[in-house]
Amino acid sequence: MPKFVVERDIPGAGAWTPAQRQAAARKSREVLSELGPQIQWVESHVTDDKLYCVYIAPSADLIREHAVRGGFPANRIAEIRAAMDPTTAEG
């Protein structure tokens, strides 16, 4: 199944309190439960004004539906084509 990275423009996200992060995660999980097992949230990385979220889903459309139902932006969605890390250099 394809894996995607979602870029969410959320000004001030890096200053969220633990309670705000928890509320956002709960909302996301509620919507994921409604949408069924085809879509999975893998992880998110929070920066000052953005979230970068990794999902496994059959299509970007399902990720967009998750964003709409959850009330959070999905400004850019890109399918991950490959992964790299320092061990990639070892061939």
C-alpha cells in the first residue's frame, strides 16, 4: 500500500501544549476509526509552523477526506517513492 507524507501549514504548531497535541491526536484517531483500516497514521513531526505527517493509504483522496473530517489542513500530499538514511550510502 502506498505511503504518503502530508504537509500541514499550522501557524504556531510548535508552541502547542501537550494537551493541544493530545487533542489533535485524539481527533485524528477518531476520524481514522470512522474511515476504517485502509488508512493508517504512522507518525507526525512538529515544527514551528507545520506538521509533517506520514500515512499509509490507498490514495491521497482518502488522506484529504481525513483532513476534511478532522478539520485540519492538508496543504501538500506527496507519495513517498523511496526511503534513505545513512546506511543507504553503504550500498
